[in-house]
Amino acid sequence: MRRRFGSLAPVELSPGVPATLVIGYHAALQILHDPDHFPADPRAWEKNIPADCPIRPMMEWRPNPIRSAGRDHLRYRSAAATALGKVDLHRLHTTVEQVAIPLINSFCEVGHCDVVSQFALPLAFSIHNATLGCSPDIGQRAATGMAALFDTVDAERGNQMLSEALLELIRVKRADPGADITSWLVEHPVALDDEEMLHQLVTLYGAGIEPVQNLISNTLLLMLTDERFAANVLDGSLSTRDALDEVLFNDPPMANYCISYPRQPILIDNVWLPAHQPVMISMAACNNDPAIRTGEVTDNRSHLAFGTGPHACPARPAAVLIVQDAIDQLLDALPEMELAIPANELQWRPGPFHRALSALPVTFPESPPISAGIQ
């Protein structure tokens, strides 16, 4: 793509749905920092997109920060950022440990597990429910619906399932608020109504489970297959955070997203972008743009995995903490973990947006259960 098109490549996100994929780092920065010319509101675009288009639920207008522009964006962003800013990161360390240890104990005596289904997914799911103040039942329905949206398989039904679950959570928190993100959104001075609340939570579910789960799995895969990191398990060469930074550059859990819709034709890098047609940032491609990749990325955090500009992810500190702590808990408990199959036999889930393993089977010496506080 880079050889043929430069920094902006014409693509189809789904049959008959054209878009521009931004694969140049500097072009991405220009677009992400210019919401006036590249607003995130898709309503003009979606008028011509069928309701059953599999990618529509992930891209359609919602009254939330990532699908709005101007004053609406400021209003929704202020509520979301304030609520996320109240999360106690010190307590979050404890929450990760409390969730991780029982999960590890559920398979440590067996000598094998699938990290995705038995650790990364349930951990991200449980921690997200805890921070949102969400019951496991409501959370399970919401997570199932969100997974269908990411996979673009039965996405319309997934969208309905997600909405029904989150509306139930909103009713619960309006009646009985607590010290959690949902309640803080309810109590915010912008006074979000139920529909607005629903779509703030859709954003949080989209960001809080799938990408976290994928980042845990992708980072662990690197640590188990690259000698620079695999050695860390036993003798400490490079850290989990080093591996995490490298994955955020090379293999980010959201490979393509940060979508905008120009209001009028606009010229970028000698390419005219059509009005009301999606412009999607490929974080994976931009991070690997030869114009900025000059060597090792260890301890380099200039990647676009969390976006940048006015739509940058406000949950970045919490997400990094959860992933790093989760992997450290797992490898501290099972330091001799190895892949159960060759890396080239691993399967990746379909979908234009995420970079997600279907499974990550591993083996390790059968080990006794661990107790909280024992590392």
C-alpha cells in the first residue's frame, strides 16, 4: 500500500463501502489534530449505508465522544474524562490481583490453558464490570454484544443485545448509585439522559474489554516467542512494560480505527479526500511508517495505539496498568510458560478493526494454587 499509494490508501471496509486508510504517521497526526476539517460525526455518511451492513454498528452515529463533534463532543468528553479520572489507580492494582489470582488458580494445577478464554477475557471482563459497577449478568450480555460488533458477525443483533444490557445498568445506577464510573456519569453536571448514558457506556465497553483482552494476549505472545522478552520470565532482561510498548507499536490491539468524516473535499498529501467518506487511521501502519521508525521502540511511547488529539483515549493509564499487572501476575505464578503450538499456527479473529487472537494455548509445569499477596 505504501509503495503504491503513499500515506493515504483507498480501501473498502465492507463490500461497497469505500474509505481512505491513513498509513502515514505524519498524515495521521495532521488529521487527528484537526477535528474542524475531520469531524467524527458520521450522520451524513450513514444515510446511504444499509442497516444490515456488518460494519455499521461500529461506525454509526452515537451521542458519545468518539462519534460527535464540536460542542457535543466537548460535553460528552468532559463527562467521560471526569468519570474515568475518578478511578483510583492504586486500588486498581489490588483489583487486578484479586481477579487474576483465582483465574490462575483455576488452571495452574492442570499444566495448560488458553490464555485468551481462561485469563485475558475473563480478567478484562471482571475488572471492567468492577469499575463500572456492573453485575456479572448484565456485563456478560454487554460483552457478548460488543464482541459481535468487533467481529462484524451478526453485528446488528449484537448491537441490540449490548443496548438492552446497558440500559438495564443505567436504570440500576440511577436508582442506587455507587462509587463507580456509571454512577459518576449519572451524577455529572452535564446531566446525560438515558440515551446519552447508553452510548457513553457503549464506548467504555468497546474500549474496556476487547482491546485490553487483545493487548494482554498480544503482549504475552511476544514475550513467549522473542528471546529478548522470554528471558525476562526467568532472569529479567527486558520488562513486561518494554514488551507492552513494543506491541503498542508493532501489533496494537486496535489496528485500524479513529474514524472521521470530512465535511467537504479536502487535500491531504496531494490526495483529495471525498466529503462524508470515512477516513480511518491505521494505527498499526502509522506506527510502522519508515518515516518515523528509526530503530528500537523500547521505552518509546510516541505510538498512536491510543489515538492522539482531542479524541485520544482518556483511559490510557488505567489500560496500561491493567495489562501490565495482569501479565506480571501470570508470569510470576507460571514463569516456565511456553506456547503449546507453533506461533505460525495461531489463528486471528476476523474483522477490519481489531488485532485479536482466537486462542493462545500455553503449557507450563503443573503448579500449586497461589494465595493473594504471594508472588
